[in-house]
Amino acid sequence: MSTDEARRLIARAKRGHADAFRALVEAYQERLFAFVWRMIRDHHDAEDICQAVFVKAYESLPSYSEKYAFSTWLFTIAYRMSINSLRKKRTLSGSIDFAQLARPEDDAAQTLANSEEARRLRTQIWEAVDELSPPQKSSVLLFYREGKSCDQIGQVLGMPAVTVKSHLHRAREKLRKRLQAELVDERMAFEFLSQAHLA
Amino acid sequence: MNCAESEQLIDAYLDGELSGSLRLEFDAHRLRCRRCQLTVAMMESVGHVVAGDRSTPLLAEDFTDRVMTAIDRRRPLAVRLRPTRVAIVAGALLQAAAVIYLAVVVQPQPATPPPGVLPTVTRADPDPTERFARADQKVERHEALHDYILSRVEAAWANLTSESQQLARYPLDLGVSGRLARAAPSLEQAGPLGRILEALLPVAAEEAESPTSTDDEHSL
């Protein structure tokens, strides 16, 4: 959806036109759901949160300022609601292991599998991403998936761009250390053994 | 440059922020270090997978409907009213106004003669007393009918007043016609029954003005 189209729909939705807001929901729901699901890793909870995000957005439309991208504004609401949901889960279960939140549906959804090697790489990368803290994971998702700048991510997470950059750096460092052990060193050992075998 | 120094620069390299002599040193190290080559390739894969992986589960098909239903439930009653309902209520209001107009403005003329004028006595009506009695009965029937119409209109107006005032506050939101939108503020103020015509007639007069000018042009 173009920026002009979004602005036109937002203006109409602000005047109470439900059909305009419906178009906005349809335009942004997939991206929003993908973000929330990656944060929560529970299909039903993610749907409930997305629904609550859109309802909250509709009610708060009068306070929406066009100096922010509409998607950034939606992600801001979604991030806060996701964090609240994770906190509630942590309160209920004592502690939360983000890596354990992945469900069997992960595998079921990956029907477009390429080679076994590519599938394995993708699985290992997402497992590593799931181990990141919520701010680090959000930064990675918004930076790579949504193409947001550090300033925009800072608006979503409610922190300065410098802090976002620090989260991104630490996230990459964690990913590098974890994946180096699984992928790089394994590949190096494989290559070393292959060369030794040929010699 | 060694591997530790190279790894410190991977972020800047991935973000395209590495340039000049540092970029040259970084590239030179990568050319001779297989491990750093793989590390950079791996981190590029992280970016590609996170950005492009579409293996997220799908939303329920009725998700949009559920959102809109949830929103609708939280909206005020008046905002939820659809234009069709507005048209129905507006029609009822106009009907009520027409009845009031007929009942109040176009009053039936009594059969009694004007004061000071005695009824003429003709040969066909030999008994003036009986004739006056019939006239009185007719007047009483008219008055009873008049009272009945007024009571019905008052009852109808009492039912419509609250809803019309709600409608008056949200005409633009509901996308109703310009006519009702212009009439809305007047309707909201026209609480007492007797002022409903004052509220509606200016709109009718206003609408009547534009065709009149056109007619004038034709008549010339």
C-alpha cells in the first residue's frame, strides 16, 4: 500500500468510516501477525494480540500523528502488548525459555522446503533468533524483516536509536557465536577432513 | 588484521558502513581466512532468512471480520447506526412533521357562523335549533379529532426525540445526505414539539431556493 493511499484511508478512518479502517487492517495484518508471532511463538495468543492491537489503534486514531509511519505506530502498540503478554506468561510459569516457545507448527508451516541443507540452516538461524532477548529479537525482526531504521525501531521500542544499535550489535554477536559453533566450525572440520581424505 | 579484529568489523561491513583502508584490510583478511569467509556468509544468511522467510503460520480467514466486530461492539450506539436506519428515522420524522402541519396549521373550519351573524332560516330547514345542534356536534367531532391527532403526534415525537438527538450529533460520521446534516443541529435544539416545524422548514425553504432560481431562468 502506498503512503498516499494509507494517508487517505487513515483520514477517512479518523472520520469514523469503518470500511477505510477495514482496508488498513487487511493491508497490515500479515506483517503485524508475523512480527507478533515471532515474538510470542503461539498462534492463538498472537492472533488475540493482533486483534487487540487493531482495536487499540482504532480507538487511538485521533492521537495518531502522521510524522510517524502508520506501520511503525502499529508495531509500537504490538510490541508493548507482546511484552505484556510475555510478562504475564513469565508470571504464570515462573520463568520463560524463549527457545522452548517454538511449536510443532513451525515445521508444519515450512512446507516450501528447499534442500535439506537449506532447511537446516533456516531452522538453526530461527532457533538462534528465538534465544535473543525481546528487545534484541524485536530489533533484529524490525531491522531485517521490516527494513526499519534504528530511529524507527527506537520509536517502536521506546528507546534512543543508540540503544537500538547496541541491541542490534549484541544480537548479532550472540547469533554469530551460536551459529559459528554449529555452522562454521562444523563446516571447517568437514572441509579439513575432506582435504585430509583426498591427500 | 587477525580474526578477532575482523569479527569486530563484520557489523559495519554488513551495514555498508565500512570504507577506505579498513574495508581494504577487512577484504584482505577474508581472502586468506576461510573461517572469516564462512562467518560473513553465515551472518548474511541470517539477514536473508529473517527478511525473506515466509514460513509464518497464516491468520484465520475471518480475522478481519473479528477485528471489525470487536471494534463495532465498542463504538457508541449512535455511531453504529447505519445510513439506512437514519433514512427510516428521518422518514418517520418527516411524516410526524407532516401530521403536525396538518393538525396545527390547516385546522378544520368550524361550522358555526362568525360572531354577530345569525344563521339564515330557509323553508327547507324549518327548525333553526336543530340546525345549531347539528353544527355544534360537528364542531365537537372536529375538536375530538384534532385532540386525537395531537395526542398521537406527541406520543410519536416522544419516541423519536431521543434517537433524533443522537443522530443529530453524528450526521457526518454516518455519511447521510447534506440535507439531514444541515437539519441536524436544528433538530437537536428542537426539543419542544411546537418547534419541530421551525427546525425543518428552513431546510425545506433552503432546498426550495435553488430550483426556484432555475425556474426563474426558464420562465424568462
